[in-house]
Amino acid sequence: GGSLIYANVLIRKDEDWFYRRNADGTTTPWPVSRKELDRHYDAVEAILAPKRYPYATSTPKTQAMWSASAGMPVTWGLPRLAVSFANPGDPPVPGEPIYDATGSTTGNLHHRTRTTCRLCGECDLGCNYGSKNTLDYNYLTLAKDKGAELRDLCEVKAFGPCPGGFWVRFVKHDEDGRGPTGPVELRCKRLVLAAGTFGSTFLLLKNKANFPGFDPPRLGQSFSGNGDFLGFIHHIDHSKPSAPDLLSASHGPVITSTIRVPDSVDDGNGPGFYIQDGGYPGFADWLVEMTDFKGELRRGLRFLRHSVTNWLFRRRNPEFDSQLEALLGDAHRSAGVLPLLGMGLDSADGVMALDTAGRLSLRWDSGHSGALFDGVIRQMRALATAMHGKLTVDPLWHIHKKLVTVHPLGGCSMGTTGADGVVNEHGQVFGLPGLVIADGSVMPGPVGPNPSLTIAALADRFADELV
């Protein structure tokens, strides 16, 4: 499900970042290196077909990020995105039908026509036009063509061992939300969990009692938020000649460009991090405009004065269209807001466990990653200053030192033995032959950049081993 709502960014994990920081300050290498993963990165990219954003020179937020970072000791670039902007060999045009290799527009498991990216900023909510190269249009379509059975709206409740493999019990939810039916039980020779960091960890914690003697010490540990940190640039001072006129965060994909702040181990600040421009759907512009209470009141009173005066004196009002335009405003508040998304190597010392009610709970101390977040805030503030704007960071951070993450990782982390991990370098659960985990939960620590490509590359590696 995560591939439907993510922001499409495919970046390989830095070669020098394949390690886990321990609580005592030491580091432990990942069981898999960048060299071993590169061919799997290649294989995944061949399927997901990522492309760099082709409208960078005409997109305000992309240009603002490029201009603001110029002269700073950082690297700005356009990451590759799993988005279709054009058919192969054609120039990019929004809203054009997408053709597959056979010339069909409906050769996917939905049998629906996809169109090229309409630059509507809805990536975080999915894509109503099929422009995102999500897994249903590639891997799952290929799997179905090979005979795989896809069962949607199913929720796994329990699983355990049986002679020759495993049993799995699940319920089926109705599309109209009337409630689940079942349960249904099936049996399999090999079982792959890929329910995400929270889903797979929860299922394994909930069902470990079904496996006699199975109680891995690292299960639920090594949680990381991938260094996710949220900021907003706003209130651009348009009187400054070098200030961007517009940022228009609702135009384009959610993320179009990225800034890599280099590692700076020598000065004590540790590894670098990434900052990317953010975006949101166009309807959110109206929500931002509604925060301008004084402006709304002033424009509303002015419109009311015109309306009442014309009614009292029975005047015709040929200026009604311009007065209505003035009532709506110039939208500079919403066009002058830019979300910033930071990510890097935070501390992977969070612990997930089941509470007394059997629900998943998380304990993670953000203070252990304070140096990283301080660096991210400094760089975000520098970008805001360069744009002649103000920076507001995630209010949860200031009030409670809490964070929002869209990249939860860990819980079933890779290790070299059952003492330091839940799965081995091929995703196989130690002590349970035939059980494999293939999602973000197997990360021994943060990926650094957007984790989706590394998760997919590891899944490709695990699949090779299964074959």
C-alpha cells in the first residue's frame, strides 16, 4: 500500500552510510553492502522506470530551491522520480495517454488508461490518473500475468507453523465498509511478510507464541524515523529583488528537487543529510489562504460595503467582477508557502512492543538524534533566509520534542546472527526456515535518503534467494 501514496523519489543509499550507529557511539556494518545491492538497484529501476523532473526550469519551487542553495556548500539536484511524464521518445506533455510496450493503454491489472503527470501535487494521496509508476502498474501486473492471485481488502489476523509450511488466517473487508467476513485460512510452503515496518513487526510480535521456542531478542528493536523532519518557508518578503515571486507548492509532483548536505565528520557534526522541496494538492491552497484572518476580514468588509452601498442607492454595479476578484484575494499567502522535508541518519534505538491491550506501542527518544535535527534546522533556516522568508518547523518538535515520520524503519532488522538481528542478509527469519520478511522493517537503521528504492532493492535480492 505504501507505494500508492509515497512521493515517488528513488535515491540509492549512500555507499558510506551502510552502517548502524550503536548507543555507545560505535558503528556496526550492515549485513549487505552498497556493492552487493547495486545490481538489485539496477533491476528495480529497470521496472520502475524513474525519470528526472522535466519541468524544473518552469516550476517556481524547484527554481527557488536551486537559487537559494547556490553558493552554499551543498549539492542541489533533480532526483529520479517513479512518475511517467511522457511516452518513450516523446516530449513531456501533461495528461497524455500512456502506452505500454505493446502499444496498449490498458495493459495493466486495472484495465484502465493511464495519463502522464498532470502536475497536480496529489502524489501524497495517491494518483487518480495513473501517472505514478506504482507497483500495481508494474510488479503486480507482471505477477498477475504469471498466474499470481491478488486478494485485496484482506487483513491477516494470525499465522503459524504447520506440517510442510505455514497456515495463515485472514478476514475479507467489504468495499462499502460493512465489516469483515471470514476468517479464511490457507496454507503455504513459504511465507513472506511485507506489511511494512509497523505491520510486519506487529504480526510477528502478536504471533510469535505460535512458534515454540521463538523469541528473538532484537524483535521490535532498531526503530528509526529515517531522520524525517518537517519545516515550512513562508512570509516571503517580496520587496527584496532576489526574493522568489511565487513558490506554488501545489504545482508539480510533491518532490521535485533535493539538496545533499555533505558529511562533516571532522568538525564533529557527523553524517550529512538531505533536504527536499515539498508539495501538496491544490485544495490545500484554500486551507492556507484561510489562515489569513485579517486579510479575509478586510476584504470581506470592503466587499460588503460595496454591496450594501449599491443596494441602498439602487446602483448598477459594472465592477462586480473586479470586486469579487478582490474578495478572493491574490493568493500570495498560499503561493508563498513551501514545505521542506529533511531526512538523514537518526538514532535507530526505538523499541516497539505490544501493550497490555495487545496493540503496538513505540518508545523512541528523539534527543539521541538532536545533533542531526539541529543541523537540519540550521540548513532549512539558511534556505529560508536566502528566499527572504521565515521558517517554521514542525510544532510537535518545539512543544513535545515529537516528530512526524513518513519513513518508519526497523523492528525486524537484518543481522549476522539471531543475537543481533531478526532476519539474515536474505530476509530469512533466524530459526524459522521458509519465513521471509521483505519491507522497511528489516532495515538495521536509517537509510538516509528516501528509503523506497533501498527497500525495493533488498526485496529484489530476497526474491533472488527464494528463487
